[in-house]
Amino acid sequence: MMEQTIYQNWELDSLYDGGSRSERLKKLMKELRTKIPILQEALKSVGEDQDQLADILTGVQFVQAGWEEVDDFLICAYSDNVEDREAVNLMDESGIIRSELNTLQAELDQVLAAIPEAAWLEFTGRDDVAPLSFYLSECRERVQERLPLEQEKVISALAVNGFDGWEQLHGQLLTQLKFPLPQDGETEAVSVGQAYMQAMFANDRSVRQQTAAIMREVCASRSDLYASVLNRIAGFRLDVYRQRGWDNLLKELLEQNRIQEESLQAMLAAIQRNSDCIRTYLKRKAEVDGLDRLAWYDLAAPSFKTEETVPYEEAVRIITNQFHRFSPKLGEFADYAFTARWIEAENRKGKGEGGFCASLPLSKESRIFLTYRDTYQDVIVIAHELGHAYHNFILHEEPAFARAKGTSVAETASTFLENLVLDAAIDGVESDREKLALLEMKISNAIQYAGMLPNVFRFEQKLYEKRKAGLVSVEEIRQLLKAEENTLYEGIVEDLNDHIWMYTSHFYDTKTPFYNIPYTIGYLFSNGIYSLAKEKGTAFVDRYDELLRHSGRMTMEQLAMEYLGEDLTQPAFWDKALRPVQEAVAEYIRLTDKLQP
């Protein structure tokens, strides 16, 4: 069999030739905007005609999938080239489509809520509607929790230049935020992403320390502006909640993630019970690094480094081998993603920062974005994003309404495959130092998801409570964040990152409130699934695929009970999900004990 070429650049023109200047893309956007008012008119006259309503549902699903495809493609185009102004302009138009789609969805919800119970049971029992019944039932229930339709439409319309406008302003401010860092004897103005990566991962601690100081100075000079934006976003959200009569700040978060507050609190309590595990690791890390106290820029910097780089071709081999070992279907999917040029990995200037997986449901494809720098960490990022793509691959065969899932469940496959590849790498090395380097990656993820993000979640809750009384100053924001970070780091980390709230985009996301904590939920939920998979072996593969397939049709509690036999409202599941972290820390302590003189 002839070996296929592995590319480090993705192919976007096969989706829409010309990228952001694609005529086919603009035609699709025009079609979506044209179709929405037609569907709105049809809803006005649908009456009791179930066939017509089923046709309308098909149309709404097309618009929903079409908007998702357009929006994610434009994110790809912009990330590929941050100077692409046409992509920025079209993203603004995509925001308008989203607002119109929200209005259409609200009108559909009203129609569904008005159907008598007997007729509803008949309608949702139809073969063409039954797969959508979970989503449609949510729509009916949602009406009871919202304002009258005309008021919800006004909120949606005002959000374009209000709520969403503030989020877009934050994005623009971030692109303009530059940090003058010494580079090869000269000073170069770099982006926040580049500065943050240097502060977190530069080999020389003095470089990390200097970078952190420059970041603090630049951020401090602009913090008032960012605080204004954050205040307005929080204020708009609170105003909407107040108008709807919502007293619980977490209501929308719980609704979006299809999780009960009892389950969320059980998870947070488990994290608190197990927090000594992370503190034990951080204390040992300080000892290994020869420091009395750590700083925020030490937390992710490896104390142990892998001896060798990992060329991209080797990363492909590692990932595909592990995927094939778990499931032939998963392995074949990964083979295709690499050879079909779904992945943009090249380390070059002009790209955006970070990593993501874009879903293109009309094309039934995905695209993965990252910058590959020949490290094991980059290998894990690819595995993580391929998990999202595999989840998309399974759900792209489902109707659009049956694909809708919260962030927590969306992280299920990605974290699972990240664990699959990282654990195989840990088991495969013989050198203690190599193993320690990989263990640090695993534990660093745990610190982020089970340490930092719960802190951030509590910070956001207190920020919103304080915002109810008026504007929150920069100093108040910093003190709120510092107080929460000290719940985990006190006595171990003395120099905290008190400006991270400025450049963490999740705080400014208007679609997803408390955007950070769903990643913790997803991380631990996936850990629990991964533990079961290791226990059951190949017998779990089909059940794993079915869990992913039904991730848009069940609550998290239902998924856990159906496919894992676990009750998320009880502490047992979450304690078990944290066990791999405890085991990794215990192994880290054991191996570092061996290195002591």
C-alpha cells in the first residue's frame, strides 16, 4: 500500500473556494437570511397542520446548520489569516443571521408550546419527528421561562449592537493588545497569545518572570477599558435575567449544559474534598524547582522536559496507532482527517492563536486549527481536537436538533482521546525523567480543570453578584479574583495573575454564561467515561459511540445513567473521576522521591 502524504496545512477551498471571498459562501448566507422570514410567515399560519409543521422543522434545522457552518468557516478563515478583513466583516453579518435565527427559534417555541398535550404526543410520535422530540420538548418548556415573544424579539434585536457588540469590541481590543518583549536582542510587539505562551512555557524562569512583568504593566495601563466592557456584558445579562424574573444566576448555565444544579454542586464538593492532591503536587513542584514559593508563570512550566522533539509525522503515527487500538472506526476516521487536509498545524506568522475544532454540518466535515511546535503537548492538542471532530463525525448523521449539545458534553470525546494518547505515552517511556515530563502534562490539565476553573467560576459568581449593585472597579475585580485563587494556592503561589480576566475571552462570551465551568464538568465526566472504558476494554467501544450519538438527546444525568450506570447527583461518580489525578500525583511524588539526593 502506497503511503499517503501528510500535510500540515488545511484545505478550506474545498469547502468554499476563495475563503471569505467565496461567492458560494455569500450565496449561502443570503439564502439563510431569505429563508428565515419565509419560515416565520409559515409559522403564523401553521395551525394544526402537522405535515406543514414537520416541513417547517426541516427548514429551521437547515438554517441552524447553515448558520453554524458559515460561522465556523469564517472563524477558520480569520484564524488562517488574522489580516483577513473580509472575514471580520462577514462575521458581523453572521451575527445578524444568528440574531434573526434566535427570533425564529423563539417564534417556533411559541407554536410548539401552544400544541395541546394529546396532539403533542401524536406529533412527536411520528417517525420523522421522534428523533427531535427531546429538543422540541425543551423548546416547549423554555417558553414558560421566557418573556412574551415580542419582548424576547426586542432583546434579541438589541443584542446585536448591545450585548454582542460588547463581545466583538473585546475581540478587537484583544487583537490590538501588544506586548513589547525582547526578542533576539531587539524589542518586538507580540500578541497576548504569544506573550502568555512565553510567560507560561519559556525554559528560562527569568524570561517568564520578565514577560509576566511586562504583561502586568501593559494590562494595568488598559484595564479600565476592559473593565468597562466586562461590566456592560455582565450588566446586559443581568438586565435580561431580571426582566425574565430569573433569581438563580446559574439558570441559563444549567439549561445550556442540561445538568442539574445538584450534580454541579456534587462535582464542586468533590473537587474541594480532593484539593489537597493538587496542593501536594504544587508543593513538590516548588521543591523540584528549588523555589520557596511558585508564581503563576511557574504553574504550567515543566520541571522535567522530554529529551526529544516530536516531528509532525511522528505525532500522526502516535495518534493513529492509539486510535486504532481503541476502535477501528476511530482509527480510520483519524487516518482520513490527516490525509484529507482537515488540520492546520503549520508554525507560521499571520495565524491566530490557540486551537479549536470547527464543525461544518452541511458539508459533514470538520476543520482543526493549532500551531504545532514539535512537542508532546502539541500531540495531545491534536488528539483533543480530533475528539471533537470524531464527535462531529457521529453527530453529522443526526438531524440538526438532535445534534444540539452543551459545552460539558462537547468536551467528552476530546478529553477522552487526550487521555488515551497521553496515558499510552506515559506507559511507553522507560526513563523516569521522560515519564515525569508526561505526568506533568496530565497533572497540569487537572490543575486547570479541577483547580483554576472552579476558582474562576466562584470569581464570576461573586462578580455578577457585585455587579447587581453597580459598576465593579478594576481593583474590585482583581481582589475578587485573588480571593478565589487563594482558596487553592495560599501559602504555595505568591505571585498571582490578577489580569487574566482581561484576556480570557470566555468571560466576555455572550452566548454562554459562566463559560469556564462547563470545561470542568466535561473534563471530569470524560474522566469517568475513560475509567469505565479501561475497565471494560473493547466491549465499551459501541457504548461509547452511542453515548456520543445521543449527546444531543439526553440530559447529562440521563447519559450517565444509561451508558455508565452512574448517578451524577451523588458524590461517588465525581470522586472516581478525580481518582486518575490522585494516581498521577502519587506517581509523580514516588518518582521525584527517587531523584532526591
